[in-house]
Amino acid sequence: MKRIALLLTIAAAITLPGRITSAQPGNLFGKNKVQYKNFDWKYIQSPHFDVYFYSGGRDLAEFCAEHAETALVAIEKTMRYDITNRIAIIAYNSHNDFQQTNAVGEYLPEGVGGVTEPLKNRVVLPYEGNYELFRHVIHHELTHAVVNDMFIGGTYQALLTGGGMMIPSWMNEGLAEYNSLYGLDIETDEFMRDATLAEAVPPVGAIGGLRAVPCRPDDVLVHRAKIWA
């Protein structure tokens, strides 16, 4: 029973306010990605990462490298797995610049706080003006990168040949959020309590699709838990 509750809690953590929303390929067909800025890319290296930055982004790159190494230690300990390949991180100074990236083919709307593309296992993320949020995004997206390395080898060839195993998005996103918060936090606990009191927690057999989960009646925002099969 505790195991089921934990899985549902992880799944519900995906889109709480302030949480990271990852791009879902294919659901933004027809949106144009306008690239109106030329980026002069440079990079720095840490033991496990190549962090790419451009004009005005050196400090962000150093912050990113430092916290990526810290996050990787925690992720590898939790997953009991050591990555086999270096991971590239592409850091943008703003969300507007991030939306122009050609590392990801899909259009990236305002709600996307970061993305890890599986073909080359690159982490792409913007700085949104908040260093704690930036740290959170780094940890979240690196969890995806480690999972990619573990299950599909972190290579283009493995993905195309089907040599790896694809895990459900609800678990992939939930695990990334769980890791980036270093476990269950108060906000997630309150969210699950609200959902339970409103009888909005789906049974395990019904996990799948997008489900609206109502919270307190006086909430201005409508919380949604993305739960995939």
C-alpha cells in the first residue's frame, strides 16, 4: 500500500506550481520556431559535463557545472548507476533565447522549463532569473539524462535500433521531480492530501492520460497531475 501511495505521489509531483514541465514531442505541430539571434558558443568542462554558454553566460555555466556535479552524485547514488558517457548541457541566459534552440526540433512554449533530448542525450535549459529554480531544473533534467544513459545507452544508435527500454513518461517525469526535491516535500504532501480528500486520486489501474486533480476550492490555479501509462 505504501508503495502504491509513493508511486501516485511521484506521479502527482510532475506539474505542481513551480515544477518543471518537459516538452512532449508531437503535441505542438504547426508552431513556428523563430531564430532571430546568432549565438557565439563557448564551453567549459567539469569531470562529467561539457557546459555550453554564450555572451554573458559564463557565470551561469560555472554555476551549472558546479551544481550538475553535485546533482550527479546524488542521482547516481539513488539510481545505483554510474553514467558511461559525458553529458552536454546547453545553458541559455533567458527563456526567449531558449525558445530559439535548434537542439530540440519541437517548439518550446512558455511552460517548458527545460528539456533533455534523447538522440544525443543533451540537456537544454534556460535561466529564468532564479538560481534555486535553475538548480532545480539542472537536477531534474540530469535525472532524465542518467535514465537515458541507463536505459537507451545515451546514444542515437541505441534509440533508433530499439536496443534500449523506454519507461513510462509518468514515471520518468515523477522520478526526475522526486530526485530534484531530494525526496517528498511539504507541497507534494499537501497536494496529495487535497487530492485524497477530493477523492481525485485515480486507482493504479486507471493511471494514464491527462487528469485534472482539484485542490482547495479557493485556489486560483487549477492543479493538474500528468499521469501516463
